Amino acid sequence: MGQFITQLASTEAAQNSGLFGALGIDWRLLILQVIAFAVLVWFLGKFIYPILIRAIDKREAAIEESMHAAKAAEEKAEQSQSEIDKLLKEARSEASGIVEMAHKEAQQQVKDAEDRAKQRADQIVSDARQQLSQDIVKARKELRADTVELIAEATEQIVREKVDAKKDKALIEAAMKEAA
């Protein structure tokens, strides 16, 4: 068909030598080209452009939807970050409270241990003093008994006679009272 149109145009160009002929334009070929262009535009407008426009509209809607989703996600991320910051702040304050309470408890336990140790030391000192007092009393009794024996022996040596136990005891006690 293209050959036919070219042949038709060349025969006509020879016959028409007007303004179009001077410019090298065949008016029949121009009309055919205009008609072919109009048919092409109509075909594209009827079948191709609606599909392209729908695809572009779909793509534009998807982009807009993703923009809204991104904005919503960003806002949600900001809210989450603020909540995280708030929770971290609360956790830090709670942790510092726990540490402070643990420190106080530790100090109290140390104080209680010191108090118990002091009480135990006081008890040990008291027990030691009591034991010492008992030992002193016992030592004095033993010393008194030894002294009584020594005095009895000394008296016997001096008197050269044995006095009975009753008389001996009475003499010793009288001597001890005088010595005290």
C-alpha cells in the first residue's frame, strides 16, 4: 500500500505545480497522512490511552497510599520513640530507687551486724568478768584454806602441842580477824 501511495503522490506532483508543488508537497498525500494520523489518534485514544491512564492513576494512587503509610509509620515511630524514652526514664528512676534502697538496706545490715558484734563483745566481756570474779572468789577461798593450814602448823610449832580442831579453828579465825 505504501508503494501505491508513493506512486499516486508522484503522478499528482507532476500535474500540480502550484504552491504545494513548489514546496514539494503533494496535497493528496498530505490529506492521506492527515487521515492516517487522525485514525491513529482515534485508535490510541480509544484503546491505548485509557489503559495507560488507568495504569498511571493506579500507580499514582499506590504512591499516594505509600506516602500516607510512610507518614503514618513515621508518626507511629515518633510515638513509639517517645514511649520508649518515657519507659526508659521510668526504668532509670526506678533503678536508682532500687539502688538507693539496696544501699540503705546494706547500711542497715552493716549497722545491725556491728550492733550484734558489739553486744556479743559486751557479753563476752561480761562473761569474762563474771568468770574472773568467780575465779577470784575461788582463789581467795583456797588462799584462806591454805593460810589456815599454815597458821595451824605455825601455831603447833610455836605451842608444840596439838590443840583440838575446834579450838584450833577458833584461834585461827581470831588471828585472821586481827590481821584484817
